Amino acid sequence: MTRTASAFWLNESGNGEVRQVALAEPGPGEVEVRTLFSGVSRGTETLVFRGGVPENQYAVMRAPFQEGDFPWPVKYGYLNVGVVEHGPAHLRGRAVFCLYPHQTRYVVPESSVTPVPEAVPAARAVLAGTVETAVNAVWDARPLVGDRIAVVGGGMVGSSIAAVLATFPGARVELVDADPAREEIARGLGVGFALPGNALDGCDLVFHASATEPGLTTALNLLAPEGRVIELSWYGDRKISVPLGEFFHSRRLTIRSSQVGAVGRPDRTYAERMAVALDLLADARFDALITGHSAFEELPDVMPRLADGTIPALCHRIDYGQAHVPE
């Protein structure tokens, strides 16, 4: 009898459905994982949901265990925490993180899962993929003790960066967002908050993650001479204008890209970067980034509401049932 699992697919219409998919038997060097939680990273996944991935970026945007091709139909996602039910003895019964889509069970190579540290609750570990992006951005930026830092864009990536930097020695860290409701997120993370017109300027370093033209303009406006913007925004198929006139040259400003596809320092591997992200998640402040949750069966109704903003979210957690969650 063919074994099956349930998986969430995005259809050509921009709607999603739960499908039954074949589940292979785990072979040598593989593990079978029963999903406990997955996370919807609202910015990226709703871009995919509306078919906004540019054709020339299909290969770059492909998730590690994606099935189907852009624009649709596609099984997409990359924030998955589950428990290993079949595999080597040192992993059986362990909670693990994997860059896997929304699916009830799956079989992957052992090397594709990272054990969740005992100090990190499985429900919080769904943030690991985005915190990994934040770690990479900080490695790209190389902040110094005492830096004046702003993070423009209080979405999931920007808030994760603010959380990583919240305890950086001597730093002034401010989260900047046009939505005043994000002040509560900043408070939970232990950083300052400002609307764009009230943000503290004279920054040595600004991380931009709003994916908007006004956000990028704000980021440049906040810089001190010789300051740097670390650009993390993914604009998809949109073209944007960058304000390179006025003070851009006289202040000798820099815009530098950061993208999680490459490790931000040559002396670390992808696995080591993920391990750092998971270790950081022992801090309960990161719970502020999980702004809602739904059952897996509700995903076809939930995803359109996340895409149109009816459900405001940073990371929306998907629950697969709480039985036998590792302590």
C-alpha cells in the first residue's frame, strides 16, 4: 500500500489546497519527520502566492524541497519543525528544524535536518529560517561596539534583525516602521521604536527590510556620513527608484545587499549558521515574532487572508497537533 502525507499546494488561481502526496520509505542516510509546526513567512510566501516571482529569479527563489515550478502550481515553504520518527538512534525522538514546506510528514536526507536545542521550544523553532537570515545580515554588516543602528521595516526579517542586535554591546537599536502597531513588537524585543518621520538619525548602520521605495529613502536619510545601508528587501517583479542624488555622494554613503543564499562570512558553513540561529532562539524575546497561529487544515482559507492583510502577521505558525511534542 502506498504511504501518503498531506501537503499544502498553491494553485494557478492563487488559491491553495491540501493534497494527498506519496510518502517514500526512508532509506539509508534518511530520516522520516512528523511535522509539529510550520511557519508562514508572510512577505516571501505571499509573494509566491500571488505569482510575483520574476521569471529570471525562478532558480534563485526555489526552496530546498519545493515541488512544482513557479508561478504555479507549487508546494512552497521553508520553516518546518518536526520530530524524527525513523532514522539514526541519535535523532529518533528529537525535534528538528528543516527547510521543508507545509506537510504533515516527509522523508529527507539526515543532513537536511538540524536538531533543535533543548532550551528552544519546538513552537518557537519555526523562526530559525528567518533568524538565520538575520544572522547572515549581521555578519554582512559587521557592526561595531557602540554603533547607532536603525532597522527600517518591522516585518519578520527586520524584526528578527532587531532581536539579534537588541543586546549588542553599547549599540543604539531602533526599529522604524510606518505601522504604529509595530511598537508593541519592538517593546517585546527590547529595542526602541519610531515612525519614519520621528526616527533617530546619525546612524552608522541601517538595515532596510520594508521592500518599499519610501523605506529605502528613509534608510538613506538616517545615515551619518560614511554610513551604510544593508539592503535585505526582496522586491520581486517590481522596479523601484533609488534616491542617489542630493546627499548620497557628498556623505559617501553605501548600499550593500545581503541575501541568505550565500554565507556572510567565509569561515562559517550553512550548517554552522543555522546552528547559531537556533541557539539564539533560546531567548524568549523571539516569541514576539509569532503573531498568530492556525491549524494545518485551515491553510487554504488562511493563506489568502495573510496575503491581503486581513490577518496581520509577522510569522504565522501552523499547528499540526500537539501530541508527543518533545520536551
